[in-house]
Amino acid sequence: MRHQTHTGHEHHGAHGTGGKVTWSMAAQATLHCLTGCAIGEVLGMVIGTAFGWGNVPTMVLAIALAFFFGYALTLRGILRAGVDFKTAFRVALAADTLSIAVMELIDNGVIVLWPNAMDAHLSDALFWGALAVSLAIAFVVTTPVNRWMIGRGKGHAVVHQYH
């Protein structure tokens, strides 16, 4: 997924400097975060299941991979803009850490609290249904966080100066 999918952002003024921050802008940033989180979550669950790991190590791996893929998607776009890796990595950390952390907290919290979801297998509808609902709830909760960050020139507002 390329950062160019954040269409519409460049037409709303400079983030954090008086430009209007729309819910659409926040939703686009959150969707970007959701993509990385979903890839990491599913891959972590698949790996943990394949190796017969328990819930805790599988969840730790899924969370680590969610951060990895979330940062990787941001890094990819920044590096394409010709930014050196060290700077790109710092920008990705600044842009995505809070967003991914909130998303993972909500997503995994829902899964933990959902009856029998932690014991569902990849072949169970409960696994996929609980994951879809937990990611949807995480999206709804994280979007206002991203809107707040963009409005203050943080989060994905930092990334857009490299486009």
C-alpha cells in the first residue's frame, strides 16, 4: 500500500498550522494503521498456531508484527521520497507509535474479553468474526486519536511533508 492512497490530505492545508483537520483525513491515517495491524495480527496468529504456541506467546508475536508492519508501510513511503533510513525510521516511529498502540490495545482487549475468542482456531468462524469486530472497534476508537494528533502536527501529519 503506497502513501499516495492518502488522497485528499494535501488539499486541506498544513497539518498543525491552522489547516482544517477532517474526519476523512483521520480515517485515512487510521486505515493505514489498520492495514499494518491486521497484517501483523493475522500473520502472528498463523505462525503461533502453526507452531502450536499458547495464547500469550501468539498474542505477543501478533502485536510485535502489527507494529513491524505498521512501521514498514510508513517507512516504505518515506524511503521512496528519498529520505535516508535513519530519518525515515524516526518519522515512522513518531507518526505511528501512538496510533498502533491504541489500535493494538483495543483490538487485543476485545479479543481477550470476547467469550471463547482466545481459544478459537483459524478454521473457526468465531476467530475471524471476533478479529473483524475487534479491528472495526479499534478503528472507531483510534480515528479520533489520529484526528487529534494530525491537528497538532503530529502522527501522519509528519509523514505528509515527505510526499
